[in-house]
Amino acid sequence: MIDAITEARLLAALRGDDRAAHDAAIGELHARTARPLFQLCLRVACDATDADDAVQETFVDVLRGVRSFRGEAKLSTWLFRITIRAATRVRNRSAARRHAVTDASELPGDDDPVARASDRENAARLLAAIDQLPAAQRAVVGLAAIEGIAHAEIADVLGIPVGTVGSRLHEARDRLRALLAERRSPG
């Protein structure tokens, strides 16, 4: 997501006193990370509106905490950790839980309306199944689905052992298979 040189440059600008450089750095950070962070939030919050809110909260939290960021982890790891917390807060706060919304622009391009409808239905079923996973499993599935984040980095983000990441991901996949099979079975 962000290479080490860019990360160092962005952190220096975000922590510095030059307002123009700070504003440019937050704009670049947002441009580079907003989409993957939204996808992660969508998998944790299971609602597009809540995911948007969580991304906004993430950037507010980043701006508040960037000066205290010690750099012991990669910037992306820190961002994912903040994002998971924000998405969980938003999900817990959401008064009316809605079913996941799938944007047609996120689906593969296909001019066949039947294929597009089928893709949307399958994506909606998958997101609804992810919504039924426990929060810990949703977080691991979300991180693993975003740019194929390695188990070690997921462990850093969530503050759990690498083996726990693997077992949660395995359990989540098994549960998703079962949930999707239930939805396909007639009545």
C-alpha cells in the first residue's frame, strides 16, 4: 500500500509544522489508502454507510494520533489497527443494522444483465454471510481480503499471535462455506 520511503516522507510532513505540507500529506495518505480502508470497513461493519463513517473516523483518529505514533510498526499496520477499531465502534453504534449494499462498480465488468444480477446477488450473499461471523473472524477475513495482507501483519494489526490469525481465518472460511450452503439449499 505505501512503500517505506513514502511512509517516512508522509510521517515527517504529518508531524511537521508546515501546514501546506501537512495538508498535502493527509491528502496523499487519503488518496493512497481510502479505498482499501473502505473495503476493510465494509467487511467489518457490513454496511456501506457505516464503512464510510468508519473511514472518516479513521482519518480523524490518525490526525489526532500521528504525533504519538512511535513507528514500531509500519504505517499501514497502524492504519489498519485504527481502522478495525473505528469500524467496530461504528458497527456497535449503528442503531439500525442494515444488510450489506454492494456497489455495481465493485463488480467485474460484464455487459450481460443476467450475469451482473447474478454477480450482485452472489456478492450480497457473501457480504450477508460475513455479517454473521463473529467480530474477530470478520476482522481477519477483512484484512486477508485487502491486498492479500500477510498473516504476520494481520497479527500485528490485531495484536494476536500469527497462529491465531490462521485458525480464525480457517474457522471463518468454514463458517462462510456453511452459511452460503444453507442459503443455496431449498427451504
